[in-house]
Amino acid sequence: MGCCSSLLRAETHPEKPNHHRLSQQRPSFSLRQGAAAPAMAAAARGGEVPAFAVFSLAELSDATDGFAAANIVSESGEKAPNLVYKGRLSKRQWIAVKKFTKSAWPDSKQFAEEAWGVGKLRHKRLANLIGYCCEGDERLLVAEYMPNDTLAKHLFHWENQTIEWAMRLRVAYHIAEALEYCSNEGRPLYHDLNAYRVLFDKHGNPRLSCFGLMKNSRDGKSYSTNLAYTPPEYLRNGRVTPESVIFSFGTVLLDLLSGKRIPPSQALDMIRIKNIPLLMDSHLEGKFSTEEATTLVDLASQCLQYEPRDRPNTNKLVSILAPLQTKSEVPSHVMLGIQRHEEAPPTPQNPRSAMGEACSRMDLTAIHQILVTTHYRDDEGTNELSFQEWTQQMRDMLDARKRGDFAFRDKDFKTAIDCYTQFVDVGTMVSPTVYARRSLCHLMCDQADAALRDAMQAQCVYPDWPTAFYMQAVALAKLQMHSDATDMLNEAAGLEEKRQKGS
């Protein structure tokens, strides 16, 4: 892959390279194959999500290491036999696999049709369903994997810090948007909405699990056995309605307000006597807006009304919560107090050097150490200067590079960028190593676009230099262009292999 083709891709839609193509797909549907088209068409709304597919049991067994106990995740607090497993497909994509017994879905056709129905949904607020498996007695669902735990974990079992107020408002808003989308798409029923069903993706954004959109199975209940949190109409007739979902959303609002599981009846008593301070989570230490808290309490009260007709619809939920989003510019992972999850590019086909290993792991610290150690040995032969050029400009230029090298060694990456830029701007001497070092500095400063440009410049100066390709691979992976990152890793490993054979 040449630097020009990479540059063209990077300057269009680096984070969503297939956005235009996906948005042009025409919807069509037929059992087994047709659902992929509407799923892809909706990907423009939900990000780049794989098309819905049918998986083999062997694929999912390999992905989960034979459904190993070590890969069980508590996505919804469920117990055996309906467990959720973390897995990884051959293309290195992380997945969540929910395993049912045959008795849960005795009719394989019904299971497949229900999975296809949920699989047509695609939205950025959902942990989307991407496939299923129905072989013999096996019934499995496959969804996007959310690596940052559940709302229940962050609210009730937090280890580092509690969720700040603005993030709680964001969770409420995002889940309301998810419910509104599902309702507008003709799937308004959601089974047992609770804090375990709210998941956090690799960016820390809250998403609603798609598993709750599946219809009630034969051996399961639509709601947990704790009757205190069950909609009253479900206790009367055992049926889930859109209004039942609103009641459950109200219990999630109570969780967000209080930081603990409070029975709705008890919470409503506090609200009626205006004892709202007692309802609020003490771990917030008063760091919240009283006006916003009052709005959220009022909305929870509306959702928890005994008569279903007295509860708001999903459109009203969104309209009330939207104005409360006052910190929309702050990334979710920052507010949640977690590191942004980075997914390493897939393993290249060719053997890797230490540089290749570091880049495949996205280990920027190791890359830095390698670039410091190798110094400028790969720059030999890239410059031919006249005596006049040397005497007139070289001293200031080399001084700028020297200062950049000291800053780079000391991990003062912003200063290194400034000094290396002075060196580059003079233009008398070109150095692929300077471009590679400045590329890493940009990565350290979370400037993946600039890092990619520098790595491509290094390739243009030294077309067969593996390091230039490796640095492009890391930058592309940071831009979520994982397929291109894999290509770059393979090209770099191939160049290293040729170099070894030629030596």
C-alpha cells in the first residue's frame, strides 16, 4: 500500500471509512441472507457494525475457547444455563455470545426469525446483535462486545470512583434514545430493563444490550424474580407492554439518582414527602445541580405511575433528558474515569521484529524505546548536501534536531514536535527518522491524523523502510481503520523479511 492511497483514505472519513458506501445500500429482506442489507444501510446511524450473519457452532466454540468458564461475563446478571461469554473471531473482532438451552427456544425457526428481527436494528446506542447460531440443540446469540462492564458494576460495585452526575445524565439520555429508536422501528418491547442491561463500549459510551429485545422464551421470565421492581400490570397479567418498559426505565433512573437499588414504592414515598436529599447518592457529595436532579426525580415519578396510561412515551423521555446534557464535549471515558480501550491490530502473516511486536500491541512506550535506541542509523544515504548548504544552514537545523532528540528522549513530546518541525521546515535535509519520531510524538499527544501524515512522509523519503509502515499501522489502528492497519503490518513484516534475506 503506497503513501498516496493511504493519504486519500485518511482525508475522507478516517473514523468511518465505509460510511458513504453503507448509506447507499438498498434494504431488502429474506430469511438467512437479506437482513444484511438493511443492517448495513443502518450502519450510518450506528457506526461501522458488521452485517448480521449466521455463525457455526464451531466458529463460536473457537472464539470462546470452547465456552470456557474464564470467558463468562456477567452482562445481565444472569445465571446458568443462559450465560454470556466473551469471545474473539478469527478476524480479531471481540464478540459477546449468549448461550441458551433448547428448552428456552424449542422451535429453531422461531428462534431464527426472532434473531433476524432484532438483527435488523442498528443504532449507536445499542450493543447491536450481529448474528446467531442454531445447530441441533444449540441456541446462541452473537452481539458486539462491550469491554467496560455494566451500569450496575459502576453504580453499585465501583472500585476507583463513583459515576459523576453529568455521566449519569448521559446514561439516562442514551438509553432513552435507544428505546425511542427501537420503538420507532416497531420493536417497543424490552424485557427486564435494569442496570445490568446498560453496557459501556470501548469509548465509555453507554449502550443498551440487544439481548433484552428478544421475545420471552419458554423457560424464562420477562422480569427478574424481585417483584418490587416489576411493573404492576405484568404482575396482573404476565404481559409485557411498551408502558411496562417505561416503568423499568423509571427504576433505572432511581438507580442513577440513588446509586443503589431502591424499591419504586419506597422511592415514591420519599418523593411524595419531598425528601429528595435522602434519595440522592451520598457518594456524589452534593456535586450535582438541584434543578437537574429535580427534573430527573419528576421524570422517574412519571415513569413509575401505577396506571400504564399515565406514564410518558419514549419521545417525551428524550425531549426531557436532552436539555440536561451540559457536558457533551467531554468524552465518556473521561467522565467514567477509565482508560479508553484500544484494540490491537490483527496478527500479521509474516514474522515480526521487536518493532513489529510493539506496533501490533499498540505499545507506544516500547516503540519510543526502540526509536531512541536505533537513533539515526536508518537515515544513511538519504541526503546529499553541498558544502555551501552545510555551512549556511546546517548548524541551526542540526541544533533544532538535537533539541528535539533531547526532548524525545525525555518524553517531552510537545517540545519534540516543535523542534522537529523547525528541522523539517528548513527543508535542506530530509530525515525519515525525524518523521517517525514526530509521528510517535503525535500519537502520544492523541493526534492520530498528524501521526499518519508523518509516517507516510517517512515512507516517501525511504520507500522500503519497515518502520514507516509500522508507524502507519499504529496510526491507522488509532483511527479505527483496522483493515488498513493489518495491511500495513503485513507489508512492514514483508519488507523486514526481504531485508533479512538480502543481508
